[in-house]
Amino acid sequence: MKKPFKILLPLLLLAGGVAVAVHWWQGRQAGPATSALTLHGNVDIREVELAFNDSERIERMLVQEGDRVTAGQLLASLDKRRLQHAVDLAAARAAAQRAVVARLRAGSRPQEIGQARATADAAHIQAANAERNSKRLAGLVQQKLVSQEQADSARAAADAAAAQARAAGAALHLAELGPRKEDIAAGAAQLQAAQAQLALTQRQLADADLTAPAGGVIEQRLLEPGDMASPQRPAFTLALTEPLWVRAYVSEQDLGKIHLGMSATVHTDSYPDTSYDGWVGFISPTAEFTPKSVETTELRTDLVYQVRIFVCDPQDQLRLGMPATASVPLSQPQGEVAAHRCGDY
């Protein structure tokens, strides 16, 4: 009896151990039932490098590192004297061409038409007088009273006067018709080119002022008054205050639990008693390996999906890279993406 009992006892212990292991493994696979998904990540913001759109000497730098600026605020200015001269020159050329086009479109003035008509009348009178003189001298040649040479000269003078009369008549007709349509179109095209040049120089003058494209904080001041600015040399680095988000990663097992628009609450170690309202604003469509900041051997080989929890920070407490924890309640109904704004909270 003792020998079978000694054999049976280890088998019972082994079976019990297997049952306990299976139960533990199933519990690990299922995980504890939670009402919220907790995500760990870091605060992330966008940074913008601000540079002038022209090459010129910097005249003024109006903000310092750490200054908070608003959209459209003037940050720095270039020396504008050269650009102002270019604007003045382009404006004068455009004004001159505008006057030319106005003259062409207005046509001939009544006084000009009257002058051309008087010139034509005088030319016709001279032509008629020259014709009569030529005929008279031709009759005197037959009577041997004048030479043939004198008669020929009178004939040539009559022909010349007739040609001048025809030219004066054509000039009167052109004055009455006014400028050609092609001349007006050419003048209008030249005016358009002059106006485009003026707009370009005015844009260059406006670009001599560097303004903030959005609200944010000056992170770096890279140039100083007297430096030569260019589009390739940033003058400031601006950290945008909006949008602000927590960049976290969710495992494939938890990916189906969240969707865009879900509300979330964010906490940080720096301000443990403060909670920040937020929402799920981005879920990466592609998987990636766990970031190297997670240095455990097991997790470094796992695939995760990046998630952005957009955060409202009315007290301006969150900073770039700050560790943060986001809690996403899982009881929220599935549906269309909710529209969130920080002003809604």
C-alpha cells in the first residue's frame, strides 16, 4: 500500500501544478478587466524655423528667447531702404504707363482733329493752286512765252502738292479713327507688366518684416541686428503652443479598444494634482517596433501603433518631451469622430 501511494502522490502534485499553471496563463492572457486604457508617452509639439524671404542686413530683433508671441506679431525687420527705392521706381513706371494707356483709350482730342483738318484743307488749297499754275505754264509753252523747263517744274510742284494733300487727308482720317486696337492692347499689356513689377517689389518690402505664423514661444534666437539674413538662415525657432499632444504607443491587443474622437484625461509627474482634458486625435495606420526608449528585451521586439492624445493646456504647464500618462475611458460609444476643440472644455 505504501508503494502505490508514493507513486500516486507525485502524480497528483504534478497535475495540481499543471492546473495552477494553466489557470495563471489564462488569467495572464485575458488580463484584468479594466474600464480605462492607460497609455504612457511624452508631450510633443511642432517647431517652426522662421527665416526672412530676402537677403538683407537685419535692422531690428524685437523678441527674446522664451517670449510668448501671437499670430501676426512682428518679430524682426530688415533694412528697408533699398527695397523702398525699388518700390518707388516701380510705382513711377506703372504710373507713366497708366497715363499712356489712358491716352490711347481716350483717342484723339477734338483740337487735334481740328488741327489735322485745317492742315488737310491748306494742303488741298496749295495742291489746287499748283495745278492751276502748271496748266497755265503749259499753255504759255505753246505760245513760246515760257520755257519747257519752267513748265516741267510747275508740273512737278503740282504733283508734289497733290501728294501732300493726300497725306494730310490720310492724317485727318487717322485722327478721326483714333489709336489702333493693337496699340491699345500692347499698351495695356505693358501696364500689366509694370503693375506686376510694382506688386512684386511691394511684396519684397512687406517680406522685410518677419512675423509669427502662429501663436507660440520663441525657443531660439539665432541671428542678431547687423547679421546678413537670407532664406537659408533661420532667425528664430518657434515652438507652437497649438496643437499640443501626448505621443504614446498602443499594443496590437489594445488597438481595437480605442477610436478617433474618444475623450481622454492626461496627467504628468510634474503636476500630479492637475489633470488635462484631451481626445484621441490620431491613430497610426501602420505598425512600428516599440521605440528604443523602452529598453526591455521583450518589448523591444513587439509591434505597436502610435497614438496622439491631443491636450488642452490653458495654464501653459506642459513642455516638450515631458513624460505623461493618458487615461482613455473604454465605456465611450463607438461612432463618428467627435469634433474637439480646447475651447469646448
